Amino acid sequence: MLHNMRIVSSDPVDTRILDQAAALLVEGFKNNNPLAWPDMASARMEVHEAMTPGNICRFALNDEDVVLGWAGAISQYSGHVWELHLLVVAPHQQRRGIGRALVHDLEARVRELGGMTILLGTDDEAGLTTLSGIDLYDRTWEHIANIRNLGKHPYEFYQKLGFRIVGVVPDANGLGKPDILMAKPVMTNQK
Ligand SMILES: CC(C)(COP(=O)(O)OP(=O)(O)OC[C@H]1O[C@@H](n2cnc3c(N)ncnc32)[C@H](O)[C@@H]1OP(=O)(O)O)[C@@H](O)C(=O)NCCC(=O)NCCS
């Protein structure tokens, strides 16, 4: 983790943080999912929703209060499970440990709240893994067991942090474009 970074909540909502977090959504997803947040208006709405009390929303800031990345999670299954709904790191700050630090911080918050599992869905809309473009109803678990990264799909980032693939949603984003479901228990040792 960068030595001058801290991870904080924004309560009450700081509009400067909100705006930077929205800009990161537009910038961070423009390559692999450009339709997700095509403009600042849609991204601001998403950040605002992520900051709703009861959700977990955490921001990695440098010592000049610049947002380097952020994560948002939503309670499910009566709080036993928290869905990691959003995670993004500024493109020029990636591969420096910020994503890992945000996920570890989220795990600590979930543990404090008595949750057991972090769940997430990581879409493959751009043919970045071997799970795209095939019939996932046929030999589902064989395909999952033999998954390979064809681009820079983030499922491998999550695997490095101790997440396991627990399923797929076939055709979640159109024919042959699945969502990959991953989970991690928060009660065991971190990776
Ligand atoms: C995915 C993302 C959050 C990772 O953040 P990051 O700060 O770059 O990740 P870290 O530096 O903490 O990486 C931790 C480890 O995962 C690896 N890693 C990071 N991204 C990876 C990828 N796409 N594929 C494979 N490995 C990856 C790193 O090399 C590092 O490995 P190491 O421990 O062996 O050195 C970031 O790339 C991002 O914001 N991407 C765009 C938005 C996105 O895809 N979000 C996730 C949607 S589900």
C-alpha cells in the first residue's frame, strides 16, 4: 500500500470526493465496459447511491485528498453476505496495491458488522476470458475449472486476494457474455 494513502468514508457526503469518485467510474470502465457509466451524470448518481447510509462506501485518498480509488458494498442475506458492488482504481495508479488495500479495508468493515462472506460479480462483456462466447449450460464446472485470462480480466486480481469462483450467470450481458460470481470468507486469514 502506498505510504501516503488513507482509506476513509465520506460522511456527511463530500461533493468533492463524490465528483472525483464519479470521474473514476467513467475513466476506469471506459475500456472494458464503456456503456456502464458513459457520462458524469450517470456516474454521480451511482456514487450517490453507493454512499447511502447502510451501505459500505470507502475512498482511498492521498495526502492531498485526491481520490485514488474507491469501493462500495451492499448488504444481502440479512447482513451475512456483502456484495462488493463497485471497485475502481485510477488507471494511472493501478498495480500499486490500492485495489488490494481497498478490498482488505472492506473485509475489515464487513467483519466488524458481523458479515461472513463477500460476494461479487465480475462481468466478461469483451471476450476477455475463456468463459465468453460459449454455452455455459453445457459442462459448466469444467469450463469454470479451466478458465484462462485472455486479456486483463480482473477475475485473476480477485483470485490473488483469496476469492474463489462460485458460479456464473450465463448470458448476463447478452449471448455469450457471462457474469463471473466470486466469493471470499472474511472470517479466515487474509491474502
Ligand atoms: C481491478 C482493479 C480494481 C485492480 O486494482 P489495482 O490497484 O490495480 O490492483 P493491485 O495493485 O492491488 O493488485 C493486486 C494483485 O493483483 C494483480 N492484478 C491486478 N489487476 C489484475 C488483472 N486485471 N489481472 C491479473 N492480475 C491483476 C496485481 O498484479 C497484484 O498482484 P501481485 O500481488 O502478484 O503483485 C483495477 O485494475 C481497476 O480499477 N480496473 C478497472 C475497473 C474494474 O475492472 N473493476 C473491477 C470490476 S469487477
